[in-house]
Amino acid sequence: MKILITGMAGFIGHAVAKHLAAQNVEIVGIDNLNDYYEVSLKRSRLADLSGLNNVRFIEMDIADRTAMVALFAEEKFDKVVHLAAQAGVRYSLDNPHAYADSNLVGHLNVLEGCRHTKVKHLIYASSSSVYGMNDKVPFSVTDRVDEPISLYAATKKANELMTHTYSHLYGLPATGLRFFTVYGPWGRPDMALFKFTKAILAGQPLAVYNSGNMQRDFTYIDDIVESIVRLLDLPPSAAGVPHAVYNIGHGSPVALMDFIRAIEQAIGKQAICDYQPMQPGDVPRTWADTEALFDATGYRPQMGVEQGVANFVQWYRGYYGV
């Protein structure tokens, strides 16, 4: 079994590769190592995988059509876990073309590679941001998601539409995963947990948007990985269009101020909160309906916020020596 992981130097890609490496599979990972956040962290994740004999890394941009065609033709992957993307809601306001390159052109290149080499199952990252300002909670995969409020969300919805089309036209078995606020060790520096931990340890104020009146369905990295690995062996049925979409979330939203209190408790130091208005493109609440995930895999995400945050803080202190 040979599996391609795009975005392997990323938060989720690194974790999936490490988990799958313990199984009898060959893993090829690609990443363009862009500087959206500190490249040293991405290289550290790759170094964490470097001792694994069944993991190879190739520096490559998924938007490079020629390179992607050659990669798929040479490697002939059995399955693909497509996690590479330009992430972040707020950054999409500043650099929209990065989202078109990675999330639209790059995704199309992955679809074409899977189509022409008869990949048995494509799993790809979507996002809870596709739900936009939906009032109905919890968010269900059957809800309408055609009113995105950020370019990032629009590209992720476009990924779902593009993939459905390829599944319909070419019988490509594919599964889209709407991730809900992933956190944990090796996390991304642009995410709230990373930024809040850094600020509290430094005694600096942290920006708390919408005056703290927000809720997020925080989902621990191990629960994300377990869901991906289980679904990898469950390609959608060939009957009809072999395309499925799942919410990957904890299924229980946490108030932002409670999340901050969990960080304070793990660090042993009080936060200095700088309350600010809601940011453009942001949403006040996310909440995943995970019943479809449970029905398919028999798995429910398990890690509570208090322990998950404590695990991250322990990793952060060790990694940065603080």
C-alpha cells in the first residue's frame, strides 16, 4: 500500500504520517514549505518523521501542474490524503491569490492525478468554515452551505463541488472532511491556542475577538487522525456518486473564555485580555453534528479541552524551552 500525504509538513499532515508509519504502508509526503508561518516548525515536524524508513518527503507545490503530473505517474499511489492548502480565514483578506493557487489550482491537480492513475480513495480537507453564518446548530453535512463569508470558506466549498464532479464523471471514490478547530501538540502558530499560550507566557495581552462571546468546537489532533485513518479504509460506495462528506469535530462547543481559562490553568498564569470586535470573515459559533462520522466509523472524538490544552502547553514549553 502506497499513500500520498499532501501538506505533510503541516500540523495534521505530520500527525497522520506519524500514525500511518506504524502500519505496513509506504508514505510519500509533499509540501512546499511556504512561509505563511515559521518554516522552522514545518522542518521540525519533518525531522520528527525523518527516522521512519517507510516515509519519504519531496518538496513540491501542489499548484505546480507539471510536477504533480510526474509525481502521480511515477509513484502510482493507492490512496491519497490531501491536506495541503492555504489555511486561515483572516489571511485570505490580505493574500487572496494564495488561496486560488493552493486551494483551487492545487486541488484540481490532485483530482487530475487521482483520476488518471486510478487512485482507490481520495480523502481531502474541507473546513467547518463552509457553514458561514448558519443559525441552525449543530452544523450538519445536510445543511445548505452556499453562503460563505470568507474567501477561504469559498475555496473549501469549491473543493467539495469539484470533487463531487470528479466522483460523478470518473467514479473517483472521495471523502471530504470538514475539520472543526483542530488543536494540540505541533499545532499552527496562527491558531488561537498557540497565540494565547505565547502571549500568556510572555505576559503580553491577547486579542480576544467579539469581546470573548464566541464558541468553537475544539477538536484534538489525535481525534482528527483517528477519524482520518478509519475513513481511509472506508471509500464511499460505488453505487451512485462515490463521494461523501463528514464533519470531524468533538461535537460539543466550548466558550472562548472557558478555553482561555483552560490555558491559564495549564500554564499557571492569568491572561491579560484585550477585548476587540468581531473580525471580518469570522463566525461567532461552530458546532459539529458528528453522527454521520460515528455511523460510518464507530468512533467519537474523545479528548476534553482541559487535558488537550494541557498536552499542548507541555509540548510548547518543551519545544521552545520556556
